[in-house]
Amino acid sequence: MSWFEKLRGRRTGAGNRVVILSHGFGTDQDAWTSLRPWFEARFDVVSFDLAGCGPMGAESYDFERHGSMFGYADDLVELMDELGLQGCTYVGHSMSCMIGAAAASARPDLFEQIVMIGGSPRYLNDADYVGGFEQENLDQLFESMAANYQAWVAGFAPIVVGVDDREAVADFSRTLFQMRPDIALNTSRTIFESDMRQAVLRVATPVHLIQTSSDVAVPIQVGEWLAGAISNASLDIIDAAGHLPHITAPAEVIRILERRLG
Amino acid sequence: MSWFEKLRGRRTGAGNRVVILSHGFGTDQDAWTSLRPWFEARFDVVSFDLAGCGPMGAESYDFERHGSMFGYADDLVELMDELGLQGCTYVGHSMSCMIGAAAASARPDLFEQIVMIGGSPRYLNDADYVGGFEQENLDQLFESMAANYQAWVAGFAPIVVGVDDREAVADFSRTLFQMRPDIALNTSRTIFESDMRQAVLRVATPVHLIQTSSDVAVPIQVGEWLAGAISNASLDIIDAAGHLPHITAPAEVIRILERRLG
């Protein structure tokens, strides 16, 4: 089975330029629903479900391979090679920002430009680096996920959505519940304990960074760190809350994409 | 109660220019969901539910006032006057195309440009005019609506959607079921027995016509008639089927809007 099939790849839209849409933790490719018509109007659009996510998540996930961002980046590169893609626009949300960074530092030929929405190379604070989390915050998070996944989702979803948008919270909860709890736990360990700063420093592809001014997972300082670390980067801050602006503030994101992707 | 409240008006988005989104028969303002982010990225967006439609449809509908397109046009003009709007972009689908034509011929100051998606000034064939329907077709339609509304919806919705899009059929069925059957019947009589050709001839506002190449309610000849009758008109044909391209082919519609609304 090809990676395109394994990850429930979809290819829609017209246009000569290809855009790859790669969602973040706890959602699936339906996270792009509000932006999809805008992309389809000007791009050949490829989307898929990350390993572990979506209705076939349990089949696509491998605890070893997907124990680091580089495993996901391998999935992406293999999928792009299967389709014979090169010089693409890549749009990643959250963990997919770092998957894109890893793939682009290894295979710059595949990417023309990268959009990162709510990305973070490291969630733990470090000397001279604000990630926003201390180890004890993460330990608590993992513990409550393991203890009662359903209860954890009920608390986690509205905080991550960050704005009073019942439909977005309901959708995000639904896709979180769709993940097998042990896979969800392993995925969040992989994300929150990752340190992708070295990979980011190797990215030569132009990167457009987008984040909100109040994102529980990504402090403003993270966006600023990325903008400084990437040789060719822009940073747009949306004056709104939440980690999922492509879902809760799609018009703001479109405005930025129109300016940045021309 | 203001018309804005009565028709469940929503005002979203940014931008200095105002766009009014007015849906067609059997849907409500959620019909704009796929296009809304595109509009919100560049317009101050006003939408509402037509009288008789949406969850408050039974309260807003008046059998006399809404027995002609001009009654709906009065609602629109009053709502725009309440909000102090002028020189707006107006986007209408289906029956709202003719509501816009009636309003613009009476009050040209309110409109800068009009987009008509799947509009028809007359559904009945006439001498030198192809509307697509004979009186016996309409009699049959009204009869089956009156006999068993639920069964009629089950047959009507997929034909009007016109493409194999289960979600669109389910959504359209849901909003059709939401209408009180006697109101739905009176509304379809009002639409199908209307003749708005004289009102269309008086429209001086620039009009961008959009329709699909295969629309059960609107033959190609109707779009051509409108393009000929309106002094300043463009006509774009989407090479797809269905009466609801803003729902089933939003990327195609966006491509046209970007070209026409600049």
C-alpha cells in the first residue's frame, strides 16, 4: 500500500502549483475545511491524515517510526516521492511545522516555500529559550491523559481552541476521541519532548510563520525565536486567541496567505 | 424588532467594503459556509435568512408580503437602510438573484455590483424564451410538495444538488425540512410563477452572472438571456453540474469572484 493510500491522501483542486496541507496533533485533514476552497481555487491540493490520526490512524501508526518527528518527515518525503512532487508549497499546523522543517532540511528540492501555523521547535523551557512548559507541566499532562483519556480531552480541547467556538471544540474533541488513547499519549510525548531547533537552523526554504497572539501551546517568544533562526522567514501574528486559527479565524489566515503566497 | 434581527442577521469579517450574502430557496445563510472565509478576508460581511427560511422562518414569513419577489426586495432594502448601507456588493443565489434585481432597480444607490449565482427571471417557457419548465411540470411539482413534503424533499434535494455529494444533499435536505411545508409550498409557487424579466431590464448596476453548465433549475439559455438583458453583465459558466455551486464547487466560484470582484 502506498503512503498516499495509507494516510488517506486526497488530491483536489486545480492549478499547476502543488500545495501540501499537513494538519496538527488531534485533528485530521478535515481541519483544512475552511481554508480548502481558497487553496483549491489556486493550487493542486494534496492533503492526508498524519500517522495515528484520522479514522485509519491505528493502522498507519508505528510506535517506533513515529516516536520522533523524523519518522513523520520520512512519511511525508515518501508520499511526495511517490507522487513525483517537487518545489511544492507546504502548509503545516502545529507538529506538522516541525515535520516540514525536518523534511525540508533533508530534501530542500521538495519545497519552494513553507507556511508554519502555530509551530514550536521545543515546548520545554531551556537556558535562553522560552518554550512555555516545565517538565512538571508535561508530566502532569501525560499522567492525566493516561489516567482518563475521555476526561482529559474534555478539558484539553477548549483550552487549545482558546476561543468560545462550540463547533470548533466539538470537532476537535471528536477527532481527539478518534485517536486510540495509547497512540495519542505516545504522540503527545513525541511532540512535547522533541527538540527540533537544530533541524530548524538547517532550513533554507523561505518560511512564513503564522501564530496567534495568545496560544496556550506556543508563546509569542517561540514565533520570534523561529523568525530569528530561519534564514528566510516572515512572522505574522493574528490578534486573536487559540492554537487553531486555520479553524477559528480562517479569514485572518487567508488574508496573510494572500499577502505571503501572492 | 428590526429586519436585521427578524432575519437573524449576522455581520462578520473586516474590510471597508460591505458584501451582502443572500441565499436561495430551501437553504439558509449557512449555505455560505464554504465561501464565507474568502469574503470575510476582504469584506464586511452581512448575511441573513430569507423570510420563511432558517430556524425562525415561520415568524418572519408573511403570506401576502412574500407572495412576490418584491416583498423580499422590500425586506432587503429595509434591512440595508436600517444598517445605513450604500454602494454594497450583493451576492445572491437562486431566488435571491431576482430579489437583488428588484431591489437594485428600485434603489440603485444601495448597490455597487451584484453577483447572481444560478438566477432565473422566469422558469416557465414563453414565446422566444426558454425557462426550462412547462406549466404541467410546475403543477406536478406543487402537487407532490402538497401531498407529502417529506417524500418530496427526499426526491428534490439530490436532483437540485446535481452531483454526488452526500454531505451537500444531507445539508440541503435538513434546511428544506426546516421550512414549514405550507411556507415552502407558497415560496416555490412564488418563485416558479414569477416573471422578473421587466425588473431585470431596469438593472443598471454591473452584474456578474455565474451558473453551472448543467443546472436542473436554470438552463444555459437563461444565463444567456440575462447576460443579454442586463446592460452591464458578465457571464461565467462553471463546467460542473448542480444548482448549488457555492456549496458543491466553492473553489470554482472563488476563482470567478477573484477575477470579477478584483
